[in-house]
Amino acid sequence: MKKLLLRAQTLLLLVAGWTLMACSGDGGEGSGSTLSDYIKVEGEIIFSAKETSKTIYIDANCHWTIDLQDAWQGLSVVGSPEGDGAREVTITTPINQTVNSRGASMIITSRGGFRKLVRVRQLAGDANLSVSPTELNIPVTGGSASFTITTNTTWGITGSASGFTYDKTSGTGSSQVTVTAEANPYEDSRKLTLVVTVGNDAPVEVNIIQSGKSSTFEVSPSNFDGVTAVGVELAVSVTSDVTWTVRSNANWASVPSWNAQMTSGTVLVKVEANHSAQSRTAELVFTASNKEQTQRTVTIQQQGSIVPTIATPTAQERTRNTATIVGLLTSDFPLSSCKLIYCSKDKGDPRTASGAQSVTISPTANGSQYSFSHQLTGLSDGTSYNLRVAAANAIGTGYSEILEFTTTGRTPDSGDNPQPEW
């Protein structure tokens, strides 16, 4: 019996010794091991610059946690950073867009204090360069314009031209470069070409263009729309530091007189009356005497002529023998006449009715708008009438729609009352 107990104790000691060797030896760098905890994992994880995910296998017989130290932004463990026993773990990282490699440490620790150190590295990315915009324009009066360099490494700029300066010649990473130009005293444009370089990559050219000095020549307004059919005089303003000429393509829109040596000033354009029902268009072409022979065009759109337009009148303040007729009308040209023509309703249209009566009225003008209020007298009581307004101008005569109205009352006679004794 004593021999059996001794053999059992010896076997337990051998097993304990074997377990101690397993926890403290195999599987790479570790510390703080206990007799029971066991963790085994590869000692280094290497990402390429464009690689974003790696899965590793943690062989363990215990509960463990992961701690990332000195991690770069975006480096992380997918899901929970702890587990029990053997398990796959995924590590993710953003693409390395810099030209420098980067490293971190991943510490896996058991509850009993056993630790494993895993090195995490991501290789350097390729150098890149973009420049925007690659063409800038600066006005003749001078000024500044900027372009942006986007890169993940150092860069340099070369180039020069008279009248131009720029605020940076080199730098690291993305930056904005501002180019300044003095006023250009010459008629010809001038250009500065800057060359941006990064390492061995192809250089990028940026062209800065400044326009040359030019003369001042402006004409205003550039068009006249809806010019009345009645003859008018239009004013065109010219601002210039050189002389110029003007010509019209229509004899009804002309410049009666102007100074051939004029630079800045006002040109009066005579537009004759349009006696046609069709609208018409004329163009005035102003040409400067500068190097470019700059031209400016003024368009004149004139309305066609029409006969007076008359709104349907109304009858107000009707009595047995009178009615006040009120109305509005429009005429581009002055009225040559305006009448009220009327007849009893049973005779139909007063324009064609035999025996229709008429009375001349004088509407009040407000520009091309006219208004009137006229009292008709001598009407029959209790009678229905048809009435039109007729207005004439230089183009012709216009008519309103028919107005129907009835006077009040009626004097009875023997025909109206067959039994007058009642």
C-alpha cells in the first residue's frame, strides 16, 4: 500500500513539471507565466501598405485580453479584444498613405499574468503627387492666385518670370502655394511656369497666365427690348479711352450726328415710328480703334403698330333717359378720334345697324393709356341698347366688344294697360 502511494505522488510531480515547462517555454516571447496558463501565437504581423486586414490564430488554454500599444490611428481588433481558449482574431488597419513605415505592439495577457508580445508593422506607401489647378489666371491689374499640392512626402518648386513671385519653394505634405503678379504694363500677356517635383515621380507643371494691358471700351445698354412703335430717341452710353465708329444696319434706327473723335460720351439714336403691324430689329455696331478692333453691338427691338385696344365699357348711373358709359383703352399712337356708337338692341350690332347713333368723346390720356366717362342723354326709358366704343389712331380703328344695357322705367300707354279703369 505504501508503495502505491509513493508511485502516485511521483506521477503527480512529473505531470506538474511537464505543465510548467509547457507554459514557460514554447511559443515565442512571454513573461509572468503560471503553471496553468498557456498562450501561443506568431511573434510578428506585417501589413503591406495597401493591406487592411490580417487574421491570426491564438492557441491558448486560458482567458486572455489584447492590448494595442503605440498603435497608429485606425489600427484595431475586430470585435471583442478578449477571449477564452484558442480563437482566430482579425486585426484591421487603414491603407498607409505615407512614405514611412509604422509599428505597434500587441500584448496578449492571461488572467494569471502570462503575457505574449506580438510586433505589428505596416510597410511604407508609395510617394504620390497631385496639383490642382494646373492653370491660373491673374488680371492685368495684378493680384494673387493659389494652387494646392497634395502629397505624402516632401516636394519642391522651380521656375521664375518677370513680374511674378510665389510664397513657397518647398515643403512636406499637402500645402497651398500662392502666386502674386504685379500689374502688367504691356499689351501682350505673360506667363510663369512652375515645376513641382516629388522624388523620382514625374514633375507637374503649373502655368500662371496674366493678360496684357488693353484699352477700355464698353457700350451700355447692349439691348433695348420692347421699344414702342411710336418714334423715340434712345441714349447709348460709351466708356472708352480710344476713338470709335458706329454704324446701323437699319435706316429707321440711326445716329444723326456724333463726334468721330469721341472717346467717352452719350450717343442719341433716333428710332422712327413703326407703321407696320410687324415688330422689327436693328443693330448698332460700335468698333474701337484699338489693336483688337473691339466691337460692341446694341440691339433694338421695336414693337409693331396696332389699332387702339379697347376694354369692354360699363354702363353706370342708368336712369330713364340717361346712362354714364365708363371705359379704358390703349393706343401707342395719339388718338385721332373716339366715339360711342349705339342702337336699340333689336337692331343688332351698332357698327352695321341702320340708323345707329354716335357721339364723339375725348378720353383722358396717361401715356399710352386712356380713360373716359361720358353720359349719354336722350335715351328712351325702359329700352335695351347695344353700344360699342370706336377709337382711331394713325394705324386704324379699333372697336370694343358690345355692351348691353337697359334704361330704367317705362311710361305706360293704352297698349300697356288694356283695362285702364282699374
